[in-house]
Amino acid sequence: MDQSLRPVVDETRGIYRVPRRAFVDQTVFERECRAIFDKCWLYLGHASELPNPGDYVTRKVAGRPMLFTRDKDDQYHALINVCPHRGAVVCRERKGSSPAFQCMYHGWVFANTGRLMVVPGHAGYPADYKDDPGKQLSHAPRFDRFGDFFFVSFAADGEDLATYLAGAGDYLKLVSEQSSKGMTIVGGTQEYSIRGNWKLLAENSVDGYHAASTHSTYLEYLKNANGSTHDTRLAGFGHDLGNGHAVIEYFAPWGRPIANWIPLWGEEGKSEIEAIQQDLTTRLGQERADRIAKQSRNMIIFPNLVINDVMAITVRTFWPTAPDYMEVNAWALAPAEESEWLRKFRLFNFTEFLGPGGFATPDDVEAIEKCQVGYQAAREAQYNDISRGMLREGGSAYDDELQMRCFWNEWDRRIQEHGA
Amino acid sequence: MTREAEIDAMLLQHRVQSFLFHEADLLDRWQLNEWEALFADEASYLVPPTDVDGDFADPSKSLFYIFDDRTRIHERVVRLEKKGAHSEFPRSKTRHLVSNVRATAQGDTIEATASFAVWRSKDGNTDIFVGHYSYRLVEIDGALRIAEKKCVLDMDALRPHARISILL
């Protein structure tokens, strides 16, 4: 590929520049589809979305219509939701429970394992037609889980999921360990779009540097709502988790519905929060319990899964359909055993910052969309700078730009590896 | 229905409709403090997501787009009055169309529903929010006040929109 579309890096001089054409160029977008989205492990869904045998959800993954099912033997399947006969989408409902699915076009019926069960007018076909492997619903070439997080890869070969996740695995555990009964996706999905390149949201999701300026009104809201009694300053570190994944882990002024009480929630809930803290400490030890309770984490799992464990936990994917447009899906993740009181405050907390109606995400969107407009001048104003903290000694600060560099190093490696 | 009951229903309809039109006008003129003053002391402003049944979903059990209590309604207005609310600075142009208003009085409260289409235009893009309102209104000192305003989006998803940074 054109060398001018690659990041310009000089580790010793602390230079890291990203060409803005990488956010607007159609050939780059097509290359990303092949080199990244056709190869990487991609998030499909969470086990809690299929609580019972027979349950299913449908969603798009890298543009493909997918059917995620749990059969009667509790086996999970990542099926390509496309009829092998003439290609219509088979299951057209968002979610539900069913042992079988009938294609509306010619009436073929498939089990939730993908197996073809009924072909209307079968006399027109050979006797063993139904057993033809090519007539079953296709499975994602690779499908695996890490804890309750399910991923697919559309590449037949490659490293296994745990290897791929590298250091991100332990951070997924830090989320899962918040419950002794299992974490659950809370009903209700935020489904929106941003008129910007998908990589802008990857960067923004783990950007600690922009909080003070982009989110000044949110930070002022926290002060108004909680008073000066809760004035923890933003402070922490950024970590390279390998394979393009990165995290920032830091202290912040917001309440966390996992053992970090704030005045906004009222005195009556304090004892419940203390009991959760005690349970965490008993199960996990003081150090890890304190880390889970008191610190926030924003993590990008390359290429497009964000798990932000902040004033609530959001699981977020974002899929490009063009260089300047992405579809975003965001869920709330919570301990299954959480009380009604705490669940309410968790969701109240989630919506104070996160999502299209929050006090912060709309301003992230504004930044992303204004960057995309700015990149129209990519020929004259050529580069982004993500060098902050490159020459800092003693670890990367939460508001440095290490996380973006991890992402871009991996992006560049995969784009180059893919060849012309 | 007796003639007297019909006249009562007409007066209620007129009163609620005038109130909703007044609210829409305040929003389109960005008179946010006046808008906030339409709410009762205990009030909520809700926008459910599009993949649940918005008429029945509970914001303490499902993730919503907007789950504001009275304090946060105030804070939302405070925020929107600042230049730091970047998404709405400079402010977008909006137009709220409110129709199909229906109202019934039950004791001290009035339940009202209406259809809405809200256009938001800014920076070369125009997004349309389509849905229906569900209001719980109360009378305080002779004036109608909002105890709950729920905006149920009759949309497949919030796309191509990116935000509900305006007030619906």
C-alpha cells in the first residue's frame, strides 16, 4: 500500500503521526475490511443474552447477518443467518426462543444448530439432498468464548481467542469478577450511528486526555450533583495489552455501582455498597477488590470492542459501513444478583454520561464528526499527532496517548501483512 | 356522553393541546429555563431505546437513552446553557411538530399522548426524530405541570442520528 498512508513513527524522538487520509480514503476502508474485519476475532455477544436453551439473537457482525443460538444441549452456535438455497436472511426477528427457523422465501427450515430439517417439495431433489453439507446454515469459520464473552472470526486460520486477547483477558476477568453469580447484559440496547471513521471512536473510547475540555460540562455536573465531598481527581495509567489492545486504569470523580458510593445515591444505600465491597474482598483479596471497586477502566480490544468499566459498564461495538460512517451498538453489563435499588442507580449512572442522551457522549460524537470534516483537508493538513507521553519515563499516564499508538501499530501491522 | 361531559372533554383537549404547543414553541426557541419551569417538583423525562416496548419499559430495569429525574432535568438545562455543551454549541435549529393529541383526566392527574416529529438541523445534516409522547400532567396552583414526559421513538434504531443532544 501507498507508504504515505502509514503512521510516521520515531520512538527515540517521540514522534507518532497518523496520516488523516487513513480516515477518508476508500481504498483504505476496503483494505481494512479484508485485512482486519475478515481476520480478527470480533465480538458476537454475551452468554447472558441467551439465558435458556433455544434462545437466539440476531445481529450484524462485520456486515454479515449472524444468528447466535443456544441449542437444547446448551451448545452455542454462531450461524451465518443466510439461507443456503437462495441467500435470503433466514431469521428476521431480533431475538427470541425457537428450536427452528423457517426461511420466508421458499420455506426451508433449519434447526438452531444450523441443520437443514425441511425442504418443501423435496421430490424435486435427490434423496440425500438435505444431508449435503453445503445445504446447512453456515457456521462462522471460528467461534470461541472467553468467559461469557463470545467472539467469531471469519478467517479459518489464526491464533486462538485467548492468545489473541493477550493482556486484555485479565481485564475482561476484572469485569466478570464483579459478580459471583455471573454478569448480565441488561435489556435495552443503544443503537446509533456516528458520521465519522470507525477508528476515531476506537481512539476516543480510551482517550483520557480529552476529558477536561470535551467533558467540562459533565465534570461540572458531577460537582453540582455530589458536592465537594466527592472530588477525586482523574489520575492513573495507560497500559499496552498486546495485539493492539490497550487500557487506561484510573481514579475518577464519579460513583461506581460496584462498591464506590457517592452522595447522589443517598445514605440508605451505603450499607449495601459496603456489603458488596466486603464480598469482593472475601472472594478476591483486598488488593484486587480495591482495584475493581475504586478504579475505572476504558479498554479497546482490537479492532472494535470497547469495554468501559466507568460510572457503569458499557460493552460497545462499532462497525464501519463507509470511511465516514459507523454503526454503534452499546449495552449495559451488570452483576446478575444486583438489587433493584442498585440496578436503578447503575442505569441512572450509565445515562448520566454514556450514550446519545448522556451528558458526555454527544460531545464525543461532536469531536469525532468535526475530525471527520477536518480530514477533508487531509492533503493540506496531513497528520494527527498521538505522541503524548512517548518520552515519559516511569510508565504511561492515563491521559497520554499510548493506547492510540497500540491500536495504530496493530492496524499498520495488519494492513502491511495483508499485502497489496 | 352528555353534552356537559362533551364540553368538559373539549376543554381538557384544548387545554392540554395548548400546553403541548406552548412547550414545543419554548423548545424551538431554546427558552430552556422556561421549559424547565413547566415541570413539577417531582418529575421525570424519559427516552427509552428502540429495541424494547417503550410504552411499558422501566428505566430502572432497562437501559434507556434518557433517564432524568427532576434534578437531572435541571442539570440538563444548566449544561445546555453552556458553550461547553459542544454538541449544541452553536445551537442547532429544531422544529417540533406535535399532533394526534389525546387527553384523559383521572382524578388530579391528566394522562396525555401525542405524536411528534422533531427535526434537528446543523452543519449540513438534518435528522428526524419520530415517535409519540406520553405525558402525566398535574395541576399546580391552577397551571398544568409535567410530572412525567416520556418520548417513545417509533424508529428502528437511532440512525443515522448520533445523539439526542436536543430536548425532544
